[in-house]
Amino acid sequence: MAKQRLMGVLLAVSLAAASQAGFAQVAGGATLGVTVEQQELVINGWSVKKTIIGKKVLNENGDTVGTIDDIIIAPEGSVSYAIIGAGHFLHVARHDVAIPVSQIDVNDNGQFVLAGATRDALKQLPVFEYAKVKTKPVSRKEAEHH
């Protein structure tokens, strides 16, 4: 149930990021904004900034193994990976790793859990570096031509 909640939240973030719907008229005939019905979803939804980014990641024993520093949205718009900071909170060199969101659960206290993880195990994973990310956002017009 908790994993479904996390996946639901991340799916909502993904849909919001990929959404092309807007309804307020803007000069030139373009639309912008949300409907009254969508506004209700926004009000009752989760804020990635306030409820996910910067939160601790625990293992099943309750030990802190890192923090969620970023969420990666794949080029097609799905939320795919959480970037876990596994080291900088220990006063050592920063060591960010990419973890599939499907591996992260939420416990009854609303805390993020990565079962089987330890600080040492995360430090053994390849370092995630933003400089190696090759994709960039694609305009809707460009996406329609592909």
C-alpha cells in the first residue's frame, strides 16, 4: 500500500511535468493554467520539494542510509529514478547514486525505505554525475515530429 502511494505521487509528478493541458486564455490564443477540477488535485497533491526532496532514506532496520536529493524524469515523462545522496551527510565526499523509484517504499510513518540498503552498499554503487546526463527537455513541437 505504501509503495503504491509513493508510485502514485511520483506518477502524479510525472503527469504534471508532461501535461500539455492549460485553460486560461493568453495573448495569441495560447492557453495556460489549470481548470477548477485540476486545481483541487493540485491543492490536495504532494509537493516534491516539500515532501520528498531532502528527506531521509532508511533501511528496513530504521538506519539512515542517505537523503533524496533529486528526482529524475525520463525523456518520455515518467518518474524513473531518485538520486540518493549517500555520503555527504557523513562529512565525506559527496556520493550520489541513482535508485529506481520502484525500489523505494514508504513506511507507516511516511518515511522512505530502501530495503537491504546500507551506507556502505550505496557507496559501492556507481556515482551519479549530472555532467554525464545527455538528454535535455524537448519542446512539444519537436516531440510531435518524432
